[in-house]
Amino acid sequence: MDPWLLHVAARDGRATDVATLLSLRYDVNRRTEHHGNSPLLLACLAGHAECARLLLAAGASMEASANGTSPLHAACRDRGHPECARLLLEARAHADVADGAGVTPLLDASFCGAAACAQLLLANGADAARATVDGRTPVDLILALPEARAEHGQILELLLRRPPRAPEPAAATDASCRRPCLQTTGRAGCRADFRSRRGGCRGGRPPPSRRPLDRQRSEVHMAAMLGDAAALERLLAAGAPADDPTVAADETALHLACEAGRLAAVAVLLERGASLAALDQHGDTPLHHAARHPEVVRRLLAGGAPVVAANRAGDHPIHAAAWGGDVRALALLIASGAAEARGGGDETALDTAAVRGNVEAVRFLAERAGVDAAVALRRGGARGGGGEAGGAPPLTPPPGLTAAWCKRAAAMPPLAARLLVGGAAPSEVAARGLLLEGATCDTLTKWRIGLAALEHAAAAAVLRVPSAVGADGCAALRRAVDTRGAARVDSVDGLPNRDLPLTADELEAEIGPAAARALLALPAHFLPSCRVAISGIFARRYAAAGGEQPWTSFHFDNAAVTVNVALTDDADLAGGGRLLGVYGGAVHAIERAEGDATVHSSSLLHGVARVKGEAVRYSLILFFARAGESGV
């Protein structure tokens, strides 16, 4: 008999087959050879509660897999499977079970936005303040997210309301290093011992805080972005600053609330004195960010928001509204005196709406200007250089993708889908058409940035550094992702990936001090006039199999500078997995050997093409936030 039939049935949710196999005395605790996964873990990972119930009734163990993932961890990942989590907790699973990196189920649920699971864990005694080995708490993880959903806000509210636990009476001691240990992991050894295996025990000193790297947003930013007016009011009343900028993009809470259309949050912020003239990294005011939300525009104008306010590209809020295409927002801005403002390239709002192809906005503005709307649209199409995307046939997702990734592929803009999923050659797609696709440049600022970068020569757009990391360092990071990485929610595509966040110290331990220092110095070689500071480091794995992340959609990074290191050779990826960038008048495939680094700014539109077949792609990413311009 095939010894893995129970694993497959549990993974696929075939409860009847699970019951039959258990009656045939299949080993309920047999583990897979490579990862050490049990049938219970696979059932919980996929959310098959009935299979989990049968396995638990048959005596399934709740021990962790080879990489430290327990069934309870698995139930709390992706969007969460609360029924599986409830069964495990009722079977006396430990709510604070931790893997080798100190990650608990609550930390996983917080990162993935599994609100129902987080609520269950807290109700069963999970420690809201328990941190990973490198010092990250559940609150830290949520505040580090580049993008967040409403569920993250719900979890944050639960965590912030949770009273802190009393301190432990004394630190535990690990006999192997004979130094006080901050906290045992619940498994063999201690956190100090874990550090000693990876480059030296820190003894009783607390692990270095990740907050300078990870806290891209504060609690105020998160509440504003999610529209939680009550939480925002409490935080501001307690003295939290209203106008602190985010680390990566210099956006205030008012910028974030306006962008998301959170009218109640906007009202709270204005009542608390938030600045209407605050500028983000592109020189956009909150009114620029509000341009697609007419009721928010109305509230800002009533509060005295500046209507004539050119950003770094020369565009005013009315141009942002013309790009967004909302006629009501345009009417409000015109009534407030914005009609004559000229934007980047001496464009009128009508010109901007025509380039974007916003027919209703063009008709509205053309009627006011006394010109023919059809003529304006033709001129706009010529200026934008697009037109290809609208006629492109929809892409048929290739075989082998999970349902979630098939759905993502079907929803992608046509040109991006052809390049990233369909494997089209970059020369087959017009770069300007790619920039004009709806989800690629959803704001006028992104369009201006991408258009400017399109004119950059290769040397100005991307710095290429061969052999930035040696073969041993690349192999060490691949092993680290395989053994210590965890399922996360990708900030670009919103679907599961496998990432391993790292501190600068941990990066040095993996690749060596000299290579780490060289990587951290690369931004200064690329943009000597821009002072930056490291804001995030992670290693990532791409794979077509197993439901992992097969590609990354086109996007602009929020980071001022990004360093991307290939941990695998492109030649080994069966023609897929290429880094694609838009510069020099075209879309380019950036071919890289193992250890090669590319350095680029936030102006580069880029993505990663689909990994094909059985190939696996690894990369190391370092983000650097702007610390100020030289001489300023």
C-alpha cells in the first residue's frame, strides 16, 4: 500500500477517504521525508476541518514539522482556518507554541490578517506581546506591512486592547551557554542557544529591535488607512502625533486616509489639526491623494486645502482627479478655482484625462473648454502612446497554477499578463502601453514616474553588480529560506509567498561581514546625492509548484533604493523567473547569474516573470528609505 495515501487525502480534504484509511490502520503520525509534514498539518494548512477532526480523534500528534511549523501555525496562515484552529485548541494545543525563530501562531495570524484565528488564540491565552527571536511582536508585524486589509486593523485593535502580561519572576537559564536566557521557545534549547547556532549567543541582552527596519507605519497610520475613526480618536487623544510621516513614502495619516477614501478618519484627523499642506516623497498633498473620492475632496476643500499645489512633477490636484476620472471630484475642484492650473508638460486637466482615456471626464472637461471630446481623446491617445492593451486578447492561465493564482492571472491587465504569465518576449509589448494599463499606473504620479524612467538609459536606470554575493552565501540564504522561511501574504499580489525577514546582523551571519557591508554600500554608488538608511531585508522563494508564488506583478517600490540579489542562476530557470524592468524606451529582461545584484530607485517599474515547471527561484531584497538629500 502507498504509505502517503493518508497525507494526500488529508491535504485534498477527502474526509471519507481519511476515515477509510484510518480504519485500515494507516499511520496517523507518519511524516513526509523532506519537510516532516504530518497528515494533520496538511489538513490544517488547507483548512479541511472535518479531516482534522478525524485525525485528532485517531490520536494525531500536534508536534511540529522539521522546520518548526505546528498544525496550529498552519491553521493560522494565509487567510486563516478558524475551524481547524478551534479543533486544535480544544484538543489542548498550546496557543503560544513557537518555531525555531520564535514565531507563534498569533504572529502568523497577525501577519496574514487571519482575524478570526487571532481572536481564538487570544481567547485561549496567547501572549499578545510575545516576540520572535529577533524581537518582533504581532503589532510590529502588522505595522511593517506595505499594504494592509481591514482584517489587519481588527487584529491590531484586539492586540492594542489586550492588557500586558505580568513579567516573569526570573529569566530562564540555558545550561549549554550558562547565560541568562530571555525566554524559552517551548522546544529543546533556548533563544540564546538558537542565536549561538547562527553566529553567537547574545546571552541576557535583548535581541536587537527590528522597529527601525520594520515599522514603516505607526498605529495612527494604520488606523487612518483602515478607516478606524474610533481607534484614531483614541490614539490622537492619548498624544500620538497626527502628522508623522511613514518611513518609506513620507505619507502622513491624512495622506493614507485620503488615498483610501476614509471620510470618517479624514474628519478626525482634520479636527485634530492634521496638516492639509503636508507633502509626501513625490510632493503630493492630501488633496492629490483624495482625487478619486469626491466626498473626501469636499471635506478637504471645506477645511481649506490648497487647490493650486504643484507636486514635483508639476501636477496639481485637478490633474490627479482627471487621471482618476471622477467627474464629481473635478467639478468640486473647478468650483474652487482649479480650472486653469497647468500640470507637468504644460498639460491641462483635459489633456491628462485624454491621455488616460477617461471618456466621461474628457466629455465633461471638453464641454467646459468648448472643444470636441473625440478630438481630445485622439490627441491624448497619441501622447500616451498606448492603445495596444485594449485590443489584447485575455490570457488563458497556464496549467499547474493554484485556483488563487489562476484568478490573479485572469484579473491582470492584458499586457502585464502576456509578459509575466504568458512568457511573451519583452520586445513584443510596447512599454508605454504597459504603463497606461489600469492597475500598473493607477495614479498620475506613478505614470509620470514611469514615463520619466522610460527615457532613462540603462546605466541611469539600473546598476548591475556581478558576483555581489558568493556561491556559499547564496547557498546559505537558500537554505535559510527553505528551513526558516514562512508563508506570508505578498504585498504586491496579495497572495501567499515564502519569505524570510532578516536583520542586518542576520544577513552578515549568513553571507559574511564583507559581502553584507558591500551590499549595504551599493545605494551610495548608485545615487551618491541621496542619503538612505536600510529599512527592510528579506529573502524570498518563487516556485510554480506547491501553491507558492510563481511571479510578481509589475509595481513601483516605495523604497527610495532597492538592492535585488539573484540567489539562483537565471540560466537554470527553464526560461522563466526573469526580472523585467521598464527603461530605455522599452521593457527589458535583466539576465542575472547567481550572486549578481541589481540596484534601482523607486522610479523603476518592474516585475518577475512566472517560474516554469519544477524550477525554483530565490532572491534577496534590501530596501533603503530616504534619509534626506545631500546638502539639505
